[in-house]
Amino acid sequence: MAQLPQEEKAKIAEQVEIFHQEKSKLDAEVAKWDDSGNDIIVLAKQMCMIMMEMTDFTRGKGPLKNTSDVINAAKKIAEAGSRMDKLARAVADQCPDSACKQDLLAYLQRIALYCHQLNICSKVKAEVQNLGGELIVSGLDSATSLIQAAKNLMNAVVLTVKASYVASTKYQKVYGTAAVNSPVVSWKMKAPEKKAFSFFFSFLSFFNPFFCMHTCRLVCLGHGEIMGAESVCMQDEVGSILLTHL
């Protein structure tokens, strides 16, 4: 970015920081979910990665080296956005709650709009070039408009993921799991990492000599189901037992 005045570098850095804040929101949202059986989450991750590459380009970093690369990246985002639109509309069609349905459809309109804006920015803002690792920008708007479009799209994707989940829960509550139409996507929370629990257990065992850990079979209360799970059996001085599901 040696070709840019310091003031313009600062403006680009400010826009990038705002973009990263939006990216953190998306990262936090998709991190909740197991993406197996959920293409909405898969597509959100793909779009996030491509938008990150486009933003890195405005700073002379990343795999994108010229305007042609940016145009191709914008096309990939548009394709992913179209696929997400198709999936989320199917979720909306199955949602019996009209308010949730309308919210989801409104967010999908934003995705279409910002994908279009990003596509335009990549084509007409040809003054942005990455030559030998140095960013050549003949107009500050070329970089900032690209970042802003990516940030707006990122926000729309976050809202769409959240609204898709809410719409799916409304469908399940009304029709149940035995509905004629199967759910479009499967929303399963990611299992917590065991590393955090291992540290916690080590900490407890240091202070409590009655602490022990083993694997047992737990009864799922309220459902009468038996499921295999790792658990903790902790006995204190008065003999009380605590079972903690991992």
C-alpha cells in the first residue's frame, strides 16, 4: 500500500476494522452449529471466506491479485447467495409463523441487493490493482466501497442464518418431527470441546480428593431414553453425588 497517502490508508483501515467486527458476529453465529446436514451454515462460511479475501485485497494481501480475481470472487459470492436464497426460501415456505417468515424473506432481499452491489463494485472499480504485493489505488472510493458492500452483505448473512433457525423452530413446534415434509436443513448445536472440561476436572480433582470421573449410561429425564455419554461423578464430604453430562 505504499502508493497510498497515509490518510487514505487510515480510512481503508477504519473500514476494514468495521468489516472485521461484522465478520466476528458471523463467526460467532456459525460456530454454534454443526454444519453437517445444514447447507445454510456451509454457504455462510464460504461467503465469509470469499468476502475476507476481497477485503484483504484492498490492503494488498491475500490470494486475489487483480480486478479479474475480484470479479470472479464476486461471482462466487453471488452464486453462494443464490443457493442460500433457495434454501432459506424453502425454510420460509414451511414456516407457519407469518412474522418470522416475512423477516426471513426481508433478509433474503438484502442478500440479493448486496450481492448485486458487490458485483458492481468489483467490475466498475477497476482502479484497484495489486501489483507485486503493493496496492495501487487511483481512487479511495474503489477500496472503501468494496469493503462496505462486503460488510453489508456479511450483516445480511448473519441475520438470515438467525432468522432461518427461528423459522425452523416454529415449523417443528407446529408440525413435530413426524411431519410429511422433512426439514430443509438440520439445526444441531455443536458439542462442547472436551479440552475445557478436562481443565475444569483437573482443577476440581486437585482440591477435592473425593473427585472421580468415569463413563456411565445416563437416563434422559422426561423422555425415558437411554443414551451413552461421558459424565462426571463427584462425591463430596457429605456423600452427595453430582452427575454432569459432557
